[in-house]
Amino acid sequence: MPEESAEIPDELEAVNDMPKDRKIDMVILGLLAHEDMTGYDIKKRIDHEISFFWKGSFGSIYPALSGMLAAGQVEKTGASSGSGREKILYRITAAGRETLESWLKDSKADNDLKYETLVKLFFGRSAGKEVTIRNIEIFEKQVEKDLAALQFFRKNLEQVLQEEDHLYYYLTVLFGIETYEAYLKWCVKAKKLLM
């Protein structure tokens, strides 16, 4: 029997040497490219401005900031104190801007969507039409809520489109509005077919 080699094949070794592909890093760098922020500010921005297409938790934000600090992509700019507790502000560095710009220029983009509601729908026969309709209605209510927020953002952004950053924000909001309106049309059709 031939002796097994403990060597890792070259192609696997190359994969192991690649930096971990964390899009949360790019989200954070993009936000910091606009202004210095605390970890809490970053979470707030993600929740209020881009949550309709990207989610981020404190459990992913702070480890990402630590990694980017170590890589020299962000730096601490000192602390702001308002409520008696010191808050650490982060600033993007030249290396961070370079990383962000490189990612923005990369033609690859992962646009996978994951909707648990659709997985439940796909297997809906096991629970029946009544449960499936209820799941669609829950999804519909969330979409209506998110759509209302997007329409609020659109109204505000339309007043500041001359500022370049706001034009790009506006385009993502328009995408969200049109997508969520399509979701609502689908909900009506799906419920009708199930009734």
C-alpha cells in the first residue's frame, strides 16, 4: 500500500492563503469612507439605511473592525464622550480606501438572495394552504413596512440629489422600492392561487 502524503495540494494551499471574503468589511469601509463612526453608529446605519439589502450584527461588525485595524484599513481616531461613556471612533485609512476601491472595481458580485418564506412555501404541502397563506401574509406585512421606509428615504433623498453620495444612495432606494412593489404583487397572486 503506498504511503499517504501529508502534503496539501497546491490548489488547496492557494485557497487557504486567500484572505477571508467578508463583505461586511466592505460595507464598513464604505460607510467610513463617508464619515468617521463608532461601531454603534455603523450598526445604526446598516439597520436604518441599507437593511433592505444588507444585514449586519454587532457580532460581525466588531470582529471585522478588529481585523481591519490589524490590517491597517481603519484606525481609531480617538474617542468621543457624550453620555459619560467613551466611544471609539473609527476612520478609514489610505489602505482601507484602496481595498474598498479595488472591491468596487471587481466585476464579481455575489447577489444570492435567501428567503425563508420561499423555502417554507416550496415545502408548503406539508403544512397546508392555511399555514402557507399565513406565512405569505407575514412576509407581506414586513415588505409593506420596509417599503414605507424606502419611500420615506426616497422623498428625503430627492431633495439632495445634487450631492453625489446621495445620488448613489437614491439609486439603491429606487431598486428597493421597485423590488418590494413586485414582492407585494406576487403576494396578492400567490394568495389568490392558494384560496
